[in-house]
Amino acid sequence: MPHVLYVRFHPAPGEDVYQGLLTLLGELTPVVEALPPDAAFADVRGALRYFGRDAAGLAEIVRVRALARYGVDCTVGVAANPLLARMAAQEAQEAQGSGAPVSRGGRSGGRSGQAAGSVRTVPGDPDAVAAFLARKPPIALPGVGPATARTLSAYGLDSAARIAAAPLSTLQRILGAATARRVHAWACGIDPAPVTPNAPARAMGAEHRFRHDELDPVRRRRALLTLADGLGVRLRTSGQVAAAISLTVRYADRSTTTRSRTLTEPTAHTPALTAAAYALHDALGLQRARVRSVALRFEGLMDAELASHQLTFDPADEKSRRLEAAADRARARFGISAVRPAGFLDVA
């Protein structure tokens, strides 16, 4: 049964949006393998019964949510393993580029000639897999490069069907034992590699480049607020906290200054992160420096559940954290730009 999604986002999202899209996939399944900068695998086998949909139905949910939250469309290949899912997505993209209708595995075809995303499903039965692969050239098999494809074609093995029908011993004489076994398995639609969830990042960062060399410290602080707010949202969405922060300032002459500090306690609370960024900036004493860009980087990331928070009797702190949680819920429902700090610096 098809249960692997290969999701290709377009246009290619920025780093912040890409992380948000990975989180979106994580709402359906914890088995998500990031393929930066614009793709990911997701194994939805455990989510089919929960959502009461097949894998293609979950792929449609991904498309709708990505468009609604981030304005990013996607092409999704659905199959029984990562190899076939990737090839299905590639076929859908090629069909869109040529203007041909896109088959959706039981769903109506996409609009002809449109660059919009689509869902392409390869059924799980062997006959359907063989029919899907039959006329694919060797270069269409992920993992087969141009040199290997030329070698195979020189021996008349110019399609996946012919490679699959060839004796393994023949392929071994042409390609060598290890490569021949892999290519033969791929031509038969076999891919034993699982979808492997990526390890959480140990650091994350973002940069703001000013349109002109910036002399105004107020605008630099607004840029830091914007960066800290965006990174704070990413931390909380991924269930992580940061133990340290670093600030890099790039000047008009292309020189840079970097300063770091360890936070009092690991946190993803935006006011605490912003205060630390402000302190690093103020300590530089830039005065009339011509600043080209500022960048924040949060390091020492760890699971939020493993971090401790010093309780306080300050009602303002408790209120701030409740407001932040409410803002995060609004962002999750209406999009990342639904709630912004008052001093947000528009990047446009």
C-alpha cells in the first residue's frame, strides 16, 4: 500500500518557511526526513487510520495547508517506497512543464499547462509498478548518474524494463557487483531504504540585510527584534530551546564582528531572546558604524522538555508567556504573519 510521500515545494521557500513546512508535515506524521532546501520525505503509514484517508488524501491535505499558511504549493509523489515516490513527483513535474494533464492515481487530472502543484500516486501492486517503470530511461532512476546511464544504454539497456529483465550476472559484468545489485533493484521498483527522521538541528539562525548601510541604532534594534521573534517561533514550533545566542554584525567594508553569550537558562521565550540580542548589540558601542546586516544564531538547542525554567512571582512574566502562547496558536491557524511585534521591521 502506498504510504511514502515525496514532497517538493515550489517556489523554493526560504529557510524560515521551509522549517515551517517541515513542521506542517510533522502534524501528520513524526517520520519526516528533510531534504533541504525544498523537499522532504514523509512516511504516513501510521497516520492513515487516524485521519481516515489514504496517502494521496493526506498529500492533498499537505498541499492545502502549505498554500493556506505559507502561500507555497507543492508537487507530491505517493508510493510504497522513497524511490517510487520521488520518481512519481518527478513525472508530475515533467507533465506540468509539458502542459500534459497530470494523473493523480484515481483523482481527476490537473489543469493542463499550469505550474500549480499536483499529487501523483503509484499504486502498490506489482503490475502497476512495472507499468510505471517500463519506459523510464536509466537516468530517471534516482541514484543513476549520466555516466552509468550511458554505459547501460550502450549495451541496449535503455529502459527500466530492460534493466529489470536483464540477468543480474550480465549487469554485474557491466557495472560491477555492488552497483549492479542496486540498479537492478531500482529498475524493479525495490527500495529497502526507510524514511529516516532527521536529527534536530543543534543551531538555527537568520540574517537581516538592510537596503542601505544602516546608521540608525533604533532600526538595527528593530531588525534584531524581528529576527528574535521569527527564530523564537521556530524554536517553540519545533519544541526546542536555545542555551546560547550569538550576534554577527557586517559592516559596509565587509568586515564583521561576532559576539556570543550563554543565556541564564535555555529558553524559547521571545522577550528573553530579544533582550539578550539587544544586550549584545549595545555592548558593541557601534555609535556611527555603517552596518550592512545583522544576524542572530541560537546555539546549544535541546528538547524543551529537558530544560528547566526558574519560576517567578512576577505577574508580568506569566502574562507575557500566556500572550506568547496565544500568539503562537493564532500563527498556527492563520499563518506566520498573523501576529507580529509592534516594532517588527518589514523586510520589503
